[in-house]
Amino acid sequence: MITTFRRGSDQQCPGEEVFMFSLANLLHGFEWKLPHDVTKEELNMEEIFGLSTPRKFPLQAVAEPRLAPHLYTA
């Protein structure tokens, strides 16, 4: 969860709410797949030791619209 580092408050920061809503729309609005030449078994989940423990090899994903193309035009 994204946090605002405020103590003793149960309220969300307005920017946090906008960020979470935008991320949810992005994730829900697309079908997420691996590139055509990668299988689930080939994913490398190695990490680099450090402060934030990033992945050794970046994850690549292909986003395909979930709905029909004519629904995205104004």
C-alpha cells in the first residue's frame, strides 16, 4: 500500500486517492500479457540487493485494450 507517512491519522491524502484510482483504472482497463517470446517459466525473478530490492531484469508486459476499439473514441 502507498503511504503518506502521517501518524495518528486515518484520512487519506487526496493525491493518494487519485493515484490509487488511476492505477486501478489502468490495471482494469487492459489485458496484461507477457511478450510473445516469453513464457511464465522463463520469467527471471532475481533481485538486486539494495535499499529497495529492485528486480535484476525488468518485467516487460504487453497491454491490450479490454474493450472494443470503437468504445475508446470520443
